[in-house]
Amino acid sequence: MANIDLGTFGINEGICEMIVTTYHGWSPNAAPMGIIRKNDEVLVRLFKGSTTYKNVMSEQMLVANLVYDPVLFVRTTFGNLDDSEFDVFTHEGRNFSVLKDAMCWAVFECTDMKETSEALVAKLRPLHARMNKTVFRSVNRGFNLVIESCVHATRYKLTNDEKYMRLIKAYSCTVNKCGGKSEKQAMKLILDHLEGKK
Ligand SMILES: Cc1cc2nc3c(=O)[nH]c(=O)nc-3n(C[C@H](O)[C@H](O)[C@H](O)COP(=O)(O)O)c2cc1C
């Protein structure tokens, strides 16, 4: 597909927090990643050590899934999904995996891959995209703070710095006030995970 209007697929100016799916061998993988858009340039920065990084290094492809389910963000931050939660498609002879629950998704080829000691930065060239559902969502502070808490949770696990835990606990009050059932469930999953209950 040549001319893909990326804004239609949730990829707007700035950093778009999406769930990136990659595929290697027979295993699909999903993880939250920031898709960075500056005018017409789209980039991703993948820190070394993740499965997404390894899959992109070997396949030079990724899919950006637009997801509104906060529980999916939490589950993919801490682990992987069941294979049954992915669909696998083929485009021009190459396999790629997408999330069944994505509102829409866009497949990208990763080009101009540059590595630093810590990360890989790749430009993203859109190949193909699909709209599954058109849903208009209002801004929900609870949802936004679940995403923020996921980011802090990854930092907390890396550094053990208690400031991240304090922030997450503070956010959980707003999530419980402003969020819906799934935001509250997502926040509980984060706290249970960090407190070692799961
Ligand atoms: C909202 C959000 C955005 C993230 N963005 C990135 C990113 O842009 N690059 C990155 O390397 N990790 C990012 N992470 C961290 C990864 O999602 C996390 O390390 C994950 O466990 C990697 O999973 P994987 O090993 O299955 O690839 C982000 C996490 C969250 C919650």
C-alpha cells in the first residue's frame, strides 16, 4: 500500500503509545512501544534486551496496533499474550502478527537501522494497514495514568527506586476515581505484580 494516511491509524505527531507486535519463527510477541512521529517521519527506539528488539533485528518488520484496553497494556508490559490473541497474516510473502483486539493496525518495514550501545533506532516505512473498528473515545485520566504507571513500573523493575512506586500509588487514587472497570482492573494488576502477588 503506497499512500497510507497514518493519522487515520492513530499515528499522530509526537510519541504514540501503541502495542507493537512482532513475529519470529512461529512466535508472535506483543509489547507497548512508543511510535515517534515528526512530520512525515516515523521512528521507533527499541532498548536492547527486549524480544521486540531481537525480532526487529531479525525480521526488519513491526506492526503498530492501536489499543484502548488498559489491561492489554499491563499484560504486555509484564509478559506476553496467548497465541490465540494474535492473528497472523501474510503480506507480499512475509508473515506478520497483529492483535485481534486492536482498533486498527499498521505494518511497517524498519529501515535505516542504527544501533547505539543501548538501543536500536529505526525509521518506519508503512507497508499495509487495516481498520477494524471505528470508536470515538474521550480522554480518560484513569486510562492515561494506567499507561504512565506501566512506564514507571518498567523503571521501578530496572532501578528499584521507590520514587516510582510512590508515583504509581498516587496515580492509583485518580485511576480509581476517574477510570472505568478495566482501568481499575489494570491498576490492580500493576500493583499486584509489583507487590509480588503475581
Ligand atoms: C507505554 C509504554 C511505552 C514503552 N515504550 C518503549 C519504547 O519506545 N522502547 C522500548 O524499548 N521500550 C518501551 N517500553 C518498555 C517495553 O514495553 C518493555 O520493556 C517490555 O517488557 C518489552 O517486552 P518484550 O520483551 O516482549 O519486547 C514501553 C513500555 C510502556 C508501558
